[in-house]
Amino acid sequence: MDMLYTINEQCSFLVISGVWHIYDRDQEILHPFEATDEMISYLCTLTSVMPITLFALERDMASHFSTPPEAVRVILDTIISTGFLTQAPSVHKPLQDPWFDYWHRRYAIHHADYANPDVFDMDRDIMISYAAQPPPLIAKEMYGISDDITLPHPAYDRTEDPLNKIGHFIFYTHGKLRDASFLDLLPSQFKCVPSKGGRHPFEAYIAASHCAFLPNGLYHYPVLDHCLRPISANESNMPQGGLYFYVTALYDRYQWRYRDSWAYKDLFLELGHLKETIRQTSEALDFALQEISIPSMLFPETPFFEECLLAYRLDICETT
């Protein structure tokens, strides 16, 4: 296994007559060190708290500076010889490789700063090129088999009765705050739950079975209308007795904007945000929810297009 190294806190960088040096305060030795200002800035980000393997450091530096690993190894040998990098004491226990690898690769990930006009313009140009293929709709539209059921809105309705609670619950987890424009180009929405790039990939559904205030059936939540739209009355695949809440993901909304496999990971990070919002909103509205297994036959799913990811039973109504 590659040895673990840590930063010697007794060492510091000095520039003398335009040349960088590494000064070991403990040994009182000054080592000339040929390095760019960018290299010094990078080395200053390293910490003595978290030891690192030479292999991980070499790979990170090669990626950061677009330098061949052989050249990076020469630099590492130099800073080891000066005492800046020292072998980690035995009290540091080696970490599991996947986590350890991620912890140090995080420095190779550079997030776009949209306060920089050049970054904004570059991303906008990319989106203009993507727009040759129109983006998917930001709100799913489904055909209703009967009249919509208008939901109470938290801006003007109280929360005593069950339908009001449902209206408030679904607004705070999926409702639209206002329309927006991403990069001054793409139609988007602001919702209570944040979404990367304003993509908002999740859709909400309600299933009612023998619920006192809602007819039996499966309902979709059309975000533009804040209502429940009945889309199926087939009770053969319905859960029996109660009110159920489902969250699906429309992958195409993400994939159109983020054409990389990393987007799949980010979608599930957003699902975690939504899941916690669902939990806290139910607590605030004073009703219990129970996460249940995802139904296999309730939704006519299209693999890799729309898929049910969360399912709950809402303890919010009396059954009839």
C-alpha cells in the first residue's frame, strides 16, 4: 500500500529575489524550490489534518496542472527531500480507499462561478447549441379523465381540514413559486425545493382509496394549475384503504441540460433534498407519513424516461 504523507507545519514558503524557497523552521534550513505561484497556492491548500498517499497526490496534481505524472513525481520527490511532506505518524489510520480517493480528488473538481461573465457567456453558448433540439417541457401535462380538484393554496387557506393539508403539503414539496429564465434563455421555475440548473425533474402523484374527502383514483399534480388531476380510476392496481403519495423522476429534463453521467448522481442528491422536505413538511402540518415499497403496477413507467423513486402512505384521512 502507498505510504501516507502529511504536511510538516514547521515548513513555510518564502520568496527571495524572485525565487521560491521552503523554509524549515525546526531545522532552520532554507531550500530553493523551483515552482510557479500557482503551484505554491495549490500546496498551501493541503492540510496536516488529513494524510494523503503519494499516488493520490500525484494524480490530483497531474489533473490540476495538466502535467505528466512523471514530472509531478519529480516535484513530489523534491518537496519530500525538503521536509515539507513527511511520513504520517502511525496514529493516523489508513482510510478505506473509495472514501479516501474521493476526499482528495475533490480538489480536482472546479465549480463554475456564474458571477464571472465569461463563465455565464460560455454556458449560455452551450445551451444555445443544445437548443437545436428543444428542451423537454418544464411541467408535465396529462389528460384528465374527469374534472380537476382544485387544491387550497398556503397563501390564503388554513390547514385544519385534510384537503387543505394536502394542498399545502404538495405545494411546499412540488409547488411553483414563480416562473424564471435560466441563463436568460431557458424557461424555468422557482420552487420551494431547489434544483440544479432549475431542471426540477420530479413529478408528484396521489392515490386515494376509500378516503372520505377524495374520490378513489390516481391523481397527477400539474404544477402550473395547483390541483389534483384524475388520470386513472382503475382500482385493481391501487393500494387499498388510505391516501398515498408518489414521486417520479423525468430523466430527460436532466439529461437535456447535463449531458454527462455525473447528472445521474446529482439527481439523487436532489431527491435527498426533496425527501427531507417531505418529512419536515408533514411534521409541520401535523400528520404522519410512512415510506412504503414502490408499487410495481400502479404507473405505466417508461424505463430511463420516468420512474417512481419514492412512495409514502399519508396518515391524513379517515377511510370510508
